[in-house]
Amino acid sequence: MEWKPHAAALAAQATHPLSPWWAPATDVPRHVLVPRWFTPGPLGWTAVDGPADKETWAAAAYADTTLVTRVGPVHVDQAAPGQTVTGLPTSSSTLPSLVVSMLEHGRLAPGLRLLDVATGSGYSAALACHRLGDEMVTTLDVDAYLSEAAAERLERIGYHPDVVTADATAELPGVFDRIVSMVSVPRIPVSWLRGLSPQGRLVTTIAGTGLIVTADKTPDGGATGRIEWDRASFMAARSSADYPPRLDELFAASTEDGEVALSPFPVLDVMQAWELWSMLSLTAPGIEHRTGTDDHGGRLAWMLHPDGSWAWARTAPGERTATVHQGGPRRLYDLLDEIRWRWLEHGELPVYGAQVTISPDGETTLSRGGWAATL
């Protein structure tokens, strides 16, 4: 494959010629790191074999898009070409522009030791090795197969970082000047603070939100920083082969009437309204969102929570309000409406741009304009 022109085109999307990440983006052959991937379809995720169709392979590998490489416990390397599997994505090669953005937030420079959390395909580790040198990069993943496959493919293209299989939230394999995570965490693990050198910097996202945390270590062993104004969403860190199953039983039960009320707002896809979704996730972590339409074209939305709370709402065609049904210990849709009222009253929500304070024991507090939330 003549991959260099494809990589140059990708670099033009992911970064710019004056960026220190321009050369890594143009020189790393991403297709070698992602020879196979899953594509979504109505019945599940279908395995695609890149070498079987090099044009398709080049188009996918050098597009600024995320390529799913693992669904549930099944890695695409272990699936037959054309095989369809069901489940939630559990690993991927993240879209390159987002990888570059996270590395930029890390303020990396030669001479700094990096821990790249979530090896995945190895693409972020390859970019970092190009910029920092192999000996300055450690990359970690919870999945042994992912680590082994990435190490072999990285070696094939000339990069030799230290590749470690470990739980990202457990003790780290050393001390690092920078920790940049390509998975999200519910709050900053204490082990990251212990594994961060004095004046070191960490970059991650908060699980269930679009919030990027950047924080610098403080003399007391904690860290301070901010929620960046740009946004990102990653898979949540996991310590086992798969994520917990979806709340299908609660979803089925949510067809009951429950308490019925009228919302002054139309149904929306919460997860596409980043600021709203992030604020709601901080207020009530763990909500599962689903959307759909009914036979008459009405917009539907469901909110489900592991504590047994549920809500569903419908906006009829041509209407601007929603009929809401709720049950369980909490009224999830009421929480959503409270946040939407705040959004209208203030013209914004306080999550983006918030200050971040992390105590030495990992307690993470966000604050802005009199608002505060502790994770």
C-alpha cells in the first residue's frame, strides 16, 4: 500500500504543519496498527479484513474516525471476516484528531516520561514514541491480547515502548512526568497521583461525560487544574473482559405508566447535547440513555439507572412539549428538566471551564461561579 499520501491527508485533518505532532501523524502507518475492525449494522458489529480490500483498508485507516477493534470480549482478530457479533465496544483505535488533542493537552516535550493509558491499537503510543523516543514512553492496557498485538505491530513499524498489561486504576508501573489517558475514569485514581512526578501533569476524561480534565501535581500530593473548553468522550476504564450488561430488564419495565407529567421541553438526544449530558452525569452518574421514534413519528427518549429509577418521554409530531412517565426511587427526568431550566436562565452550564481540585486521596471537586460538584 502507498500509505504516505493517505497519512499526509490524515495529518492535515488531525493537526497542522506547525504542530510538533505533524511529523508523527505523517510518519506513523496507522493501517499496520489497525489491519481489521468492526463496522456497525442493524444486527451488530461486522468484522472487516483490511488486507482483503486495500482501498477500503486505506480509506478506513486514514480517515479521522474511530475504528472499533473489540466488541464485548471478542477482539476483531479473533472473528472471521464478515462475522457479526453483538455487544458494547470495549476497545478501539480512537479518531486521530482526538488522540492528538489529548497529547497536546499533556504539554509533552522531549525528556518527559509519558504513561499512555489504554494502549488499544497502539496508535497513540506510536505518535508519542516518534516525538519523545521509545525509552520515554510506557503504554498500558488491561487486556493482555491487546497489549501483545499492539507491541508486535509497533515493533513492526519501528517503535519499542514499554508495553504493560495492567489495570489502569491500580498501582502504576513507575513514576511519570505525564499521564495521558485514552479511557475515562469516574474520578482520578489515587495511584495516578502517586505515579505522577513532582510538577507532573495528568490528562483524562470523566466517565459518562464529555469533560477533559487537565491537572498539575501539587506539593501536597494532590493536583489542581481545570475542565477544558473542548470536549471528548472515551470508553470507561474497565478491570474485566466486558462492561456490565445493559439495563434491558429495567427498559422493559419502563413501559409501565408510572407517574405521568408534562415537560415544557421537547425530547432531545441528551448524549448529543454535550454540556447538558455532562452536567446530568455529574448530578446522577450512571444513567443509561436510549432514543427512538414511535409508529406516528413521535420522538422517544428513555433514562435508566442501576438503582431502579427510570423515565421515558414522548414528543408528538409538531409539538414542543413532552409527556413524561417516571418510576423508581428517583425522578430522573425531573433532574434533566432542572438542568435545562438552569441552562436557559444562565445561558450556559458551569461544567466547562470549571476549576478542578484533586485531594491526595483522589477526591475530585469541580467548581465554577458558586457551583460545585464532588466526584
